[in-house]
Amino acid sequence: MEISGNAFAAGLSSVQSGQRRVDQAGAEIAGAGARTTTSDALADHLVDLRRGQHEVEAGAKVIQAADETLGTLIDIRA
């Protein structure tokens, strides 16, 4: 069961990291309207948004896999 606990923690960490990346990139994009910014900077922020999205999705899949594994282990033990 320790393996599953570690998988949950890794998945949760990935989701949180991705959310922070999305929040930061979103704030940068929102703030860009108030100041002059280059298209390269905007593109970088949009890429960061997508990276955050993928990081959250990957973390969610890890959590889901850990949940299914734990469920299987419980079924086997029962």
C-alpha cells in the first residue's frame, strides 16, 4: 500500500504544480493587457498555460491509476 500512497502524493504534487503554473501564466497574460508586451512574451505565457494543463492532466491520471490499483488490492484482500 505504500506504493499507492506515494503515487497519490506524486499525482497530487503534479496537479498542484500544474495549477500554480496555470495561475501564474494566467496572471501574466491578464496583466499584459495593462502594459505593452511582445508577442514572444505572450506566446511564452500561452505555452506555460498549456504546460500547466498537461501537468494537471498527467497528475490526475496518476491519481486515477493509484486509486484503481488500491481498489484492486482491496478486492484481492477481501
